[in-house]
Amino acid sequence: MIKAPILSAISLARRWGRRPPHLRALHDTLYEFNAYKPLKAGRPPALLLGGLDAWIDLLGQQSLATSSTAAVMSSLQARKPLLRPGRPLGRVPTMASANSSLEIRKRRLREFTPLNSKELSEWMEKSKVEEIDTSTYTEEDSLTEEPEETGPEPSTPFVHTYEAFLRRFPEPHDVQQSMTHADPRPPLAATPNYAAHMSVAPSRPPPALPRPSYSGVSDGRQIQPHLHRQNSASRTALYAPSSRLDRLKIPRTGLTNFGVTCYMNSTIQCLSATIPLSRFFIDNRFRYYVQKNWKGSQGVMPGLYANLTRSLWKNDVEVIMPTSFRNFCGRLNREWAIDRQQDAKEFFDFVVDCLHEDLNINWQRTPLRPLTFSEEMQRERMPMTKVSRIEWDRYCHREESFISSLFAGQHASRLRCTTCRQTSTTYEAFYSISVEIPPTGAGDIYQCLRSYCQEEMLSGDEVWKCPHCKCKRMATKQIIITRAPQILVVHFKRFSASKTQSARKIHTPIEFPLHGLRMDDFVIAHPSPPPPEPGMPPTTGATIPPFTYDAFAVLRHLGSSMGSGHYISLVRDAERQCWRKFDDDRATDFNPRELRPRERLQNEQAYIVFYERVPAK
């Protein structure tokens, strides 16, 4: 039966033509924000050009079923046909994403209630009022000593870094100021897979005077006119290449707990300790990539997050109140506004996903055509290393941001029928890995990763309907990591629940290395690529071993249940050669080697570990 919203969509299709924005919004709403009954990845809603008239012209009157909407359909049929007899129907490409199921799961962390124009204006103005001027970062306590002159940086196979992203999507230079659209970026040949044309706005007025002191992000400051983007072609660079801004130390500023917001504070401190991410927001580069993407926050979240990050890294007070940031998170999802303990892992997913959407330069691209069954079977016969590259390009077709360049990896989920032995593989992007931990005794991260990648049997309610056998069969499932992220986030699943019991916490201590986590046994190695041609960017290192990581942050959960307890974060300050414990508004330094056994980082409280990929030593 055709629902009323679909009929409205059909009328919109007739009114707005081939690419109606309202109909596209309805399609994305049904497919990506349907929290009650997610649609299958292979069966997204289709947009029928010409509405019911075109359907009848193609298949005849008998193709429609009579229902309570017959009167409405009759009125539509009475109108003049949109398509002449014999005219071929246009096809609208349907959604195809290697990450479709993950998209549905992640975007449930935000409620689909877009900001109206008034709300958008008010939040943008608040973001401008609270903006922090980074040119005032001169406090000696926040800076390292001037380094000695060194030669050029050694070459490295890793290109998923802050500098690599900016080389691929550089800042526009020598562009005339104009209110018209311009393409300030290099030719497409120099930037593969990039087709977004960015509009350039006039230069920003001089920043407001730096405040001498403040007690929170919400302090009043001089209001500046809102601009969607900036252009630095005619203004002094924010910092010179040898600026001391590159040598900021991890700040000691804490965050006020609003009652039960330790889950938010601990997550923010871990993200703040992610140096490439913080630099991206501190040095103002993020503004060139902010999108008016309604799937995110229409560009509000990056500004508020930048203000919060800059306030922390200014390091001129002991504690700040992230009032605006928390209020806006509550606007996007009421759960974050409720005075109730929440899950830090879900809040991490929420923040990273929203920032990605607001910085996603490819979000407006037309969805790719889904693969046919024969095409899927053809790919099952191809090497996994080759297919994973193809599927990664398909994912990046509509999902590419600085956030994904840091956090996004890729894994393959392979199902194998135990009867016919045929396989079906789905490639998905991931921003974190959630691993099972032993219910008792002790364990280590390698044991958890082996369990994560181990082949398991699906039976009972989890039997698979094999597309070859055409019936339900027992099958095996295996996760294979096919692409290593620059920032690896490992989540220990400490809370388990059943249909009859509430979530209970698993107190098993997990051992994990702070230096030299080797992921080579868990990431499928790709063949070494040939050297790049002159003038072409180097081949990505996300698929080239070795895959070695160092920990820089640990998020802990103290307590016995998810609804109670307390979250704290422990982050590494490499410049000061120590670690720092953030317990809301309190910050203390420590050396992991000097801790007593019960206080070690690798204990029963470790919940999330943040790793950064490093060259093998």
C-alpha cells in the first residue's frame, strides 16, 4: 500500500523535476534515518520519475493494487501524463554504500530533527561569539623549547596524516575574492577521487581582541559576521611554518562536570589528545571543508568543537565549562541533555560521526548503482586485496573528510555456506573496533583481536539464507581487516546483557602494550605498489605493512554498571614525557612505570584505548 508521504513525494517529483531536493531528502530519511525498521542494504527506496502515471504507462493499469488510497491515485491518474507513450523512463541511481548497515547504526545516535533557519542562525552566532583567537597562544607553559635546525623530514610510507590530507586537499591560494563559485583547488589529475568544487567567500574581518582570561567557553565576546568559508589569499597566514603553534604541549585544563557528564569530559580529553585532530581545528584549516550537510549539523558542530578544543589548548585556566557544546549535543540527541549516565563509546561515535558529516566533501555526490548479483559473484572470485580497494573507492565516493582520513579503516565480513561452500563478502568502513573480552580470569589485546577475526559458526536464529542454495543454511562468518586506520580506537566490550538481564560489567583486566602494538597478523597485506609517477601523490600506506601503533589515550570506566560509575581519561603528553590523568576538572601528571600494580593503565577499568600508527622501530 502506498503511504501518504510517498504520494507527497510523487507530487514533489512532478513539481521539482529530475533532481528534487525535497524528494532526495525523503529518500535519505527513509533509508538512512529509519530508526524503527532499517531497510535492507540491497533494497533501498527507489525514486520513480513520473510518479504513478509513468508506472501505469510502463506496466499497465493492472500493476496497481486498489487500497484506501484509491481516491488519491485516481486524482493523480486524471492528470495529464508526464511522459509521452514510448518515451524511455529515466533511471535514478539508488543508494549503494559499502558501509550502509554501519550508516544506519551510527546515525541513530542523532535524531532526525534538522535545525530550522532561526536555530541555525542562533547557533552560528553563538559559535562566532565564543571563537578563540589562536594567535594568543604564547604562554611558555604550553610550549616546548625551540628545536634545533634539522634536515628534511625522512620519507615515510604513511600518507594518512594531517599533512597528507592537506596536501591532497590544500588551502586555496591566489584566488580572487568573489561571491561567485570558484574552484580554488588543484586540477583533478593532481587530486584523484576529488570532484568537489568549493565556493570561496570574502576575507574574514579582523578577529576580536583576545580575552585576558575566561572561566568557560560561553564567555561573551565581540560578535563577528557569519561567513560560511574563509579565503586566506589576501590575509596574513595564521601561523608561519616555524611557528611555535606547532609545538604546543598537551594542555592541563580540565572540564566541569554538569552532574553526570563525565562520559563527555573523558571522551573530549581523549579526542583533544589526538594531536592531528586538534591541530586541524586549532590552525583554522577546518573552515575550508565545512559543509552545509543536513545529515550532520549544517556546519554548526565543527565551529563549536573548534571553540572547545581551542579553549582547552589555550591552557590559561584550570577548568572550563563546555556549556555550548553540551547544549548543542543535546539538541542533536536528547540523550546527551538528560542528567543520566551515558556510554562514553556511544558519545565518541556520535561526535566523530557528526564531525565527519559536517566535513564530508563528497556528501552531495550521486549515489552509486548497487551491484547486481552476477557482479557480486564475480567479485567473490577476485582477490580480496583488489576488491577491498574497489570498495574503498566506492565508500569514498560519498564519504570523505579529514575525520575519515584519521579514524576510518575497513574490514570485510565474509559469510561462507557450509553446504555449497560459496561465500558472500561485505566491505564496511569502521571508526573503532569493539572486541569481546574473557568473562573471567585475565586477557590481552592480542587474544581479543584474534577472537574478533576468528571464524565463527552461525546457527539457530542466525542461520543465513544462502543466495546459491536459495534457502537457510548454517554458515560461518569471519571479520578480516583490509585497511588500517591512522588512529586505531579499540573498545573493550565490558558490558554484556541478555533478554532477561540488564547490562552487567565484566571486570577482566586486559593487558595491552603502550608502545609497539603490532597489527600485522590481523590486517591483510596488500602487494607493494610500484613507485608513483612523477607529479602523482604517493600510494596510501593504509594497506602497506608494517602496521605498528603506540597508545596515546586510555578511557576508563570505574564502577559496576553502565548506568552508574564514573569515567576518567589518561592521555600521553609526549613533549613533557609523562601521562596526564583527567578526572573532570582535576588534572594530575604521572609516569606509567612508577604506578603500583593496581593503578596500571592495563587494568580491569580500561574501556577504550586510542592508538596512533607509527613507523616500525
